[in-house]
Amino acid sequence: MDGTTVTLTLGSGITCSDGADFTATMAADNINYVADVKNKSPYLGTFIPAGATAKADDTAGTVTITLASPAPFVLNGLASLPMVCAQGMDDRKSLANTTDGTGPYELTEAVPGDHYSYQIRDGYTWGPDGATTATQGMPDTIVVKIVQNEGTAANLLLSGDINAVTIQGPDAKRLDAAKLFSTSTPAMVGEQWYNHNSGHETSDAAVRMALTQAIDFKELASVATAGAGGPATTFAAIEPVSCPGDSISGSLPAQDVDAAKSVLAGKKLTFLYSSAAGSAVSAAAELAVQEWEAAGATVTAKGVDETALQGAIFGTGDWDIAWVPLNVNSPDQLVPFLSGPGLADGGTNFSGIDNKDYTDGVTQASSMNGTDGCDTWLDAESKLVAAADIVPFANSAVKTYGNGAEFEYPGTFMPTSIRMTK
């Protein structure tokens, strides 16, 4: 990396699921596709800085990315950008139920809301640290089942009907007692968004502040994490955290129910949260509603599945308050969700946040090299919290348990790390 130029060199022998070579041109095509605003990719501004362009040299096996301006954590983002092979790039609609990539497993069946089946690829040799699919213990097939209830999922794991499950609620205690294999991942589990867009009560800054003042967030964090976690400290919480620190605690408006009552009396609001987040989050949602209603608001709470939640915040807009934890490891990856164009203008700022202090801070931080700008990034985040534009409120070490299988899970399953033990 040199200023606004990033040069990447492809590994050798990488092939797509159809057997074709994965080339530098394919990598550049992926980057340019995401960078083209007309494609409305959610990765633009998150994993690829706006204004970036890529050029390939297939002979040298290199991709040169030219940035519109310095991007201090660009490599962090690029490491998370998925790559699609030529057939998938030519027919993007095919990716709705098939995969076309270079990974160790290929999707063979997709039943949305129920399960997804994957088959191992022979000849895969380019995994992390030289991982291959010839390694003994890797499963030939992987079936990812959608189980909405954590208690049910925990029971299926204990009975041996499934091999792995992520649990963030109280069911973790009985899985711990069973002495099962587990891996832990620090993550944001509670993040309160307000709909700033016109036509919503929460478009009023005074209402957002009152909804924030009505809540005891320390207690809420304890309930949401079943006592195993605590208050959030930074917006980017996934390890390795690029900018450790605390942009939240000192900026969070203090609880003031009397002040909230003067604003919330008679307000009617819709509150969405994920029903798949577990019983602890559901209990926290009930507590939040009690505190809002004690301050005079009428709140309709809806625990919905992930499809419905995403459809509301990125589609219908039928919400005023939503709990949507966004987990990343560097603060720049959140910028397009916290500022800039909204959904109507092709952006991903789904809640319509417009905070000049934050955007000014981002501009300043983005001009600094890597972690040199961390204090500025954290200060920018604190401006959002102080204004009650958004409230990250709970962090926890989320556990993923295995029965008959062991694996690495740094926020998602590392497929080449899976080893069947039974």
C-alpha cells in the first residue's frame, strides 16, 4: 500500500467451483462492481471505499486499486469482501440460490428460512495457512439449519441432532454445564437505532433523546446478555478491534424519566427486534417497552425473524425503533450506515442519520494513517451517542458450541477449521 494505491497479488492455483481459474481480472471486476454506485452494493463504503477503482494485470497476477482519498483501514475491509467468479458476475440473479466462488464448499441446496446445504470441493489447496479439503476430519457435507428458538437449538445440540450452534442467552449455562466444546467471540449484541426519516415520531431529535433518557441502559445490557456481558464501549467490537477504547460510556445521556415524560406522552411507536436473538434479548425488549411506557409512550414491540427485520429497515421503513447490532472491526466500515445517502438515494444509511459533528470527525480521521486516527474516530462516534442518534448498549462474548465437531469461529465459521470428532 502506497498512499492512495493498493496492490494485491493473487495466490497461485486458485480455481472457481466450475473449475475455471480465478484471475486478477475477476478480482478487479468484483471490486469495480461494488464500487459502481448504480449497483447499490451494501459493501460500498463498508469494505470498499467510495470512489475506488481497480485494474488487473493477469500476467503478473496483480490487482491495483486506486483510492479517491486515503482510507486508513482499507485492508481490513478488503479482507472481508467476498469474490464471485465469472459465471456469477455475468448472471447476478443466479446467486440468489447458488454459489460461484473459490471456497472449499459449494452450495447445493437453498431453502430460505429452513436450511442450506453445502458439498466439499475436491482439489481445494489455497486455504488459510495452506489449508486443504484433503485434511482428515473435514465434513463432506454441511447443512446449515435455521432454528429461530435458542432453547430448541440448544436441545438439538445436546441430543446430537446438530453439531454446532451459537447461543447468546441463558441456554449457554446448560451447554457450559454439559462440558461441550465452545469458542467465544466478543460482539455487539445490543444496538438501538431510531428512524430519523420523515413521517416518524423519531424524526424529532427531542423524541430520540427522550427515548434514550427513559432507559436504564446498564440494566438493559445485563438483561440482554443474561448477566454475561456488559455495556458497549465502541461501535466496532469484533476482534481484532482496530480502535479499542470507549466512545460510549462518557457520552451516553443519563437516565432522566421525568424529562422523557414531558416529550413522550401520547407518542405511538413501533419497535422491532430479532426473534432469533434469543430469550435474553426478548426479555430486554420487554424491559425497554416497560420503561418507555412508564415515560408515557405507547410502544408496539414486534419480535420478527431476520428476513422480516431486514425487509423493514431496508425496505418498508415500517419501524421507529429497531435493535440491529452491526458487527465490524474497524470504525470506517460503519460510516455508510451512520451518514451519507439514505435508501431512497441508493445509500445504506437506512435510519437517515445526519450528524455534522460525526461527519466532520470522519473526514478528519480518514485523513490519518491507520490507528493514528483512532482517538478522532472514537470522538466522532461519541457525538452520535451524545445526540441520541443511535445507542450501542450491550456487548458480550457470544459462544458457539460444538457436539461432535470442533472449529474456529471469529464471527463466522471458518470452513477449513471444522473437524468432526464423532
